Amino acid sequence: MRTKRMATIFVAPNPGLKPTKLESQNFGVVKEEIEGLIKVYKDGYVERPEIVPCVSSALPPELGVISRDIVIDKSINIWARFYVPTTSQQKVLGNYKLPLLVYFHGGGFCVGSAAWSCYHEFLAKLAAKSSCLIMSVNYRLAPENPLPAAYEDGFKALSWLKQTALSVNNNNNYSHHQWWTQHCDFERIVLAGDSAGANIAYNVAARLCLEMKSLRPLLVKGLVLLQPFFGGETRTGSEKYSMVQPQPPRSSALSLAASDTYWRLALPAGANRDHPWCKPLGKVMVVEKEKGGVGIGVGVPMLVCVSEMDILRDRNLEFCSEMGKAGRHVEFEVYRGVGHAFQVLSKSQISQTRCYEMVGRIKNFVSRC
């Protein structure tokens, strides 16, 4: 199957290069489409309009955060944008090592980038306010790379972190990374993400249950899931409610139709929304101690941020309830009056207020990890 991204942004393997636009052409019958976001043709071509601009890692000096892009795997275009708080925050903290938040962006597994302006602004603000380092991972997208490609990229990012940590510990020549490694506590890693990115963080953590020892000296201490993108064939109350509305609330970025389309494009051929990658409650993780696993609910706390106006609200709350019943440490917060991905896609006054509250909640959680 031929696959290309047309009328979209192509992020080169070297994130320092400027992205280029590819000219749009007509490839015939459209197989799947989410208006304004993605169009998949029957012959395999994919269009992604530039709905959100991609920006460089530059930040205003007054923010007190340094950001740079680093290539993780050039062959498959996996790279990460790092955010390191400096100036006033670092002067107060002295030589104290900071936790590292490994973040995965949202976009239904099919759109989005670590270079999107909305994520750049949000994560820079989060790094400054939360006094933590952030590694924002740019992973491969579906349908060209269906699941589990994004999960594999997440684990590859952690494996790269492991090698970096080992080199630092062994005093190898890693001076080109010293600008961030000298501030990083590799034993305080928190996996995080919003929407599909939260799904990636959770499923990468699920794999780590059996492979935690293989990532030493890294230690994953927590999960931060913002409006996690989960699903299922049976509709929840908030999903059913959205079906009787003429259109999704203006405050929410995700409709039920778009959600279903994302899952059709991202899941393996023949799978439906009851697949455990989509519906994790259908497959409870059991980790035997003799295998060296670390149960997510036993040793790793989890923070789940839910939006009141989101179609995923009830599914997110059900997830929290079931994780709690399974003995896992789960904290959650419901943000009133806002919808899916409000913290990155909405500029309304209430969204800005709730975003400020969310950043404070994440800061508090990470400080206890």
C-alpha cells in the first residue's frame, strides 16, 4: 500500500530542518475522513491539512525555560522536544535534580506533532510552573503506522533515555546532552500524555510491568493521564448524550464520529473498539512477582484529569473506578465547564482558568512521585 502525507506538514528526521509543504493532488475515492484533520484515500494516500502550525523550539527568555529538539531514531523519524526550567527556578533549587515528565501528544493516533504550537506553549508553561523537565516525544502516526507502532516508539524513547542515563552514570562523553542531563533525576520518571497520548502512556506503562528491570537505572514513579482516549463497543452515558446533540459542544474538540474514525484508522485490521488497547478494562493486568514486574496500581500512582463536557467523561470515570477496585493508586480530578483537550485547543477564559488549575494539580502530583 502506498502511503504519503499530502497537503500537510512533513517533519524531517532532523527536527532542526524546516518542515515543507507537499502539494495536494486528487487521489480518487475517500475511504475515511475527519473534516479539517485527516483524509484517507482508498489507494492509501493520506492528507493532513495544516490545522495547527508547527513551530521551532524557540521560547521567550522571560519564560525561564530552555527547549531543544533531539533525534531518537532518525530511520523512523522519532524525535523529542525537551523543556528545561532555568533562571529563577534553578537558582532556588540549586543542584537539586528534577523529575522528568515523558509526554505523548494527542491526536487520535492519527494527527498531531510535538512541534504543534499548542503543545509547545502548554508544555513550556508546564515545565516552568511545575519545576520538572519534560521530554515531548514525536511518534509515528496511523494509519500509515497502526498500533502498536506508537507504543513501540514510546518504549524506544524510554530505551534511549536508559542509554543516556547509563552514559551519564559511567561518565561517558555525553557533553552534548549535559544541558538537560545535569538537571535530570533518572529515578523520577513520570509518563504522561493527553487523549491518545495518555493512552500511549498507559499502554507503555502496562508493558513496563513486565520489563521494568530492563530499563534500569530508570525508575517510573507515576502516570499523568489527561482525558485518556479509551473506547469500547458499548456506548457510555456521555457518549449517548452526544449522539442526541445536533453538534458537539463548542468547548470540546472531540466528537463521537471522529472518535470512531480514529479507532478504525489506528487499530490493527479486523479489531474493534473492545480491543484491549482501546478498552483496557477488558483485560486486567496480572503481574507475577517472580517475573520482576511492578504492578502499576501497587507501586506507581496515577493521576487522571477528566473534562466535564468531554464525550470521554464517563469512560474516564469508569476507568478510575475500576483501577481503584483493582487495588491501584488512582487520583482523579473533573474539570467543570470544559471539553476534550481544552488545555491545548481552547483560549476561552474558563479554559485558561481550568488550565491553570490543571497545571497546579500536575505539579502537586509530580512533586510526590
